[in-house]
Amino acid sequence: MSRSERDKGRRGEREVAAIHEAHGATVRGLEGGGDHAISYGANASVRLHSECKRQETARPWAWILQAASEAPPGSIPVVHFRRSRSRWLAIIDAEELAELCRKAAGWGDPTAGITFYRSCSRCAIEWERSVAPAYCTNCGQGLMPGPLAAPRERHG
């Protein structure tokens, strides 16, 4: 990667950080890379793991897999991306987006008393949603969300 490409990436990361800071978020760079941890709310009730891409050709599946594999437990992986002379866009898991919208609307939790999990259809491994990665750590398959009303037998 050339120096100009690295500089372009750093400028993009600063632009994304400025967007979130303008909306009241706390943004901090993560060591060892250009990713950012973005927190919203007094108790950091919404935590995002931001991956920024400044490329002319979109590769959303590879990007979200990278963001999800690098995101710490409890944070939502988000890919911010744009091409030249375009606005910033974001990729986020649809289930996570729905949860953020529900919280933003101030609605109570319709799932109180239900434990949510994510499972890998390939490996049959399950994680509780609060600690689940977006992709299986064993095979890289995207995890399927689902409710869990009672304790279930774990496979794997």
C-alpha cells in the first residue's frame, strides 16, 4: 500500500470520527490499526466498532467480515465507506439496526425474559447474543439470530 493510499485512509477515518463526534459520540482510535471505538450514551449504552474504507470498488461482504472479526464482544461492527466525491455510507447488520431504532424510539423491550442467541448453521455452535460475534469464529459463516425462551442443549 502506497503512502498516498494510507494518507487517504487516515483522512477518511478522521472524517468518520468527526461525523460521530458532531452527534455527541465519544470516539477513540484503537491501537494497532485505523479502527475506532465509538460510544453513544452516558454509560456507553451503544458501542460501535468502526471500520473505514475509502475505495472506488465496494466489497461489502469482505469488509463486514473483517469488521465483525475485529469487533470486541458487546460492540456493533459497522463499516463506513465512500468513494471519491460521494457521501459516507455505512453497513450494519439488519438485526442490530432494528435494535438501535427500537432504542432510539424509546420503546420498551418487547423481548423481556427471552434470551437471544446466534447460531452457526454450519457448525451448530451457539452464543448468547450479548457476547456473540457476527460471524462464526470456527468457520467464518454468518450467524443466524433467534430467540431462546428456555435453556437449550449446546452443540459443538
